[in-house]
Amino acid sequence: MTVSRWQESPDVVAAQRRIRRWLLGAQVAGTLGIGAGASLGSIIAYEVTGTEALAGVSRTVSALSAGLAAPLMAALAVASGRRVALAAGWAAALVGSLLQVAAVVVRDLPLLLVGLAVHGAGQAATMQSRFAATDIETPQRRARSLSLVLWAGSIGLVVGPNLAGPGARLGTALGITPIAGTYLIGSVGLVAATVAVLVGLRPDPLTLAQRHEEVGVTVRRRFRDVLPYVTARPVTRYAFVGLAVNHTVMVTIMSLTGVHLVNHGHSLTLVGLTISLHTLGMFGFSPVPGWLADRWGAMPTMAVGWGIDAAALACGVVAAGSLPVVMGGLFLLGLGWSFVVVAGSALLNEATEPGWRRPVQGAVDSATQLCAALGAGLAGLLLALLGFSGLNAVTAVLLVPVAVLAYAARHWPRGLNPL
């Protein structure tokens, strides 16, 4: 990996530090807004529909929304910069949160689905923020900067689910359904995230990077051309598919764990604690794979993540009836997700030409969320038919094609662009 002179200039180095600080703050506030209702969506849908098979509909709608929002936000970022794109994503999530409050108050499932659909843009903003942290960063530090932004999300996403208690008291005090109060608290965080990116991302990191990296690039890359580009390159293909499968595995299991625990007589407090442990695994240790990816290489770090994912799924298969094992398995699932998403994102950046990088970033986030939506949609049916053990066993099959792609990309020497 070579460092361009512009990335080492004092002005750019200072700008990167300032932008990263504001991104960290926006991630904390924004993920608090998202995390406040993260553990409640499937439970609300379950209460409204009364069936496990449809309990995953909330996660499905959110993932579909995030998948559709990702390429739109990437295109907006290319046209107008990260600042505008991220602010639009957080603001849309705010609108979605308020719509969910209204839906919960009147117990209206269609309105809830609309709110979830708009709210999904916040997930897209969370993921695009990790790439924003790398736009003007030196190649040797991209994985660490990326992982720090993901780590910041742990604060909001771990604290958020535990706001159910205070939220219930707020909802009761306001004379509305208690669960709606959690969403109101989260809305404050989404306002703060929107303001943070509007104020702090100056100069815009992507606009600055485009001026230096894409000199001489006269062809605007189209999203429909991304798939042929990705499939023709073994390492890019492995990183792309690996990120999509990793997120699908995580969402498929996580989206129905709350319902599984409730059906086995566990309280909402324990559900919130379980989701908090999971999100702690997802984000709380992300600087570790970031450091390892920069030091060891992205591909070995991804391999560690796949091993952790496999162990997590094994916990769900062999001890679905044990609360401690289920909680431990969900924590490991979050930790494995962290290793793969940090290393895989770094690998995708490293193996992609600058002129293609942003369309590929948008496409991988879209594919990731759309595949996760499919997994969440099928999760309810699998849980109803096969139980929690069967759900974990079927999900584990998704790791097989990733192993095949990893084997095909194994000879790529770190630091060289396989183009």
C-alpha cells in the first residue's frame, strides 16, 4: 500500500482527525436513537400479529429500507459529499422514529411498517459512516479509523435497548403507550447526529478525496456495472460476498432471539440485556480487528471472524434452552460480525480502484441489507418450524460458500491491488 503525498500533508492530517472526532460523536448519538427501539421491533410485531412467523417482519422492513437507502446515499455522497448524505440518513431515521411512536400509540401495523421503512435509513448512515472515516485516511490506518467509528456505535447501541425502562416511564407520564417513550428518547439522539455531521464534516472528506484520487477519471461509474466489476476480481468478490453473508447470519439469528427468549418465559429486561451484550460484541471490541487488520492483514482477520461466527451458531444449536449459552452465543455472534465487517470493509477498499470504490461501497451495503432482510423474513418461519436450534443450524450453511470464495482468493499478496 502506498501513501499519496496529499494524505500526509498537515492540513489533511488535521482534517482527518477533526472529521473522525465528529463522526464518532454522530455515531454515538445516532446509534442511541436506533438502539432505543432495536430490541422492541420484533416484539411489537409479534404482539400485533400474534404469530412467530411474522415476528421478523419489523427487521425485514428495516433491512429492506437500509438496503434500498444505501445506494441512494452513496450516490448522494458522490454528488454532494458525505456530509449531505449522512445528514439525510440520520434525518430520515428521525422521521421514521416519530412515525413509529404514532404507530405504537394507535396500534397500527401499516403505519409501523412505514415508520420502520423510513427509519432504516439510519442503519445505512451507520454503515456509510465507517467508509467516511477512510476517505482521506492513509492506507496503513484505514482499518483502525474504520473500526473506531464502528466502536463508537457500541455506546448508543448498548445503552439504547436498556432505555426501555426509562422510556416506559416517560410514555406513562405523557399519557401514551409506555413503549412509545423509548422511541421519543431515541429521537433526541437522531437530532444530535444530524446536527453533528452537518457541522463537523468540514471539509467534506469524500469531496476532498475525489479531488485527489480521481484525477483523470472522466467516466461516472454506474451501480449496474458494479456486479461485473466485483465478480471478475477474486478478492473483491470474497470481501463483497463475505460482508453480505456475515450480516445476514447475524441478523437472521439476532432478529428472533428476543421472541425465543420471551416464549421461554424470560422478561423484557433479560431480552434487553441479551441484545445489549450482542451489540457490545458487535461494536465494543471493534478496534481490535481494526488493529489486527492493519498489522496482520485483512484476510487472516476475517478468518478469525468466521471462526467466532461458527462457534456462536454452535451455541444456538446445542443449547437453545439455556439462557446463559444463548446470551453467550449472541455475544459471540456480535464479536464475529465485528471482525468480519472491519476486516472485510478494509479489504474491499484495498482491492478496489479509487474510481470504483464509492459505487462498490454503496452496492455492498445495499446487498448486505437486502440479504439480511431475506434472512430476517425467513427467520420467523424457520423458528416456527424448526425451533431455535434448527434456525441456527440452517443459518450455519451460509458459511460454506464463503469458505469456497476465501480459498479462491487465498494467493492474493497483501498490499497489491489484484486488478
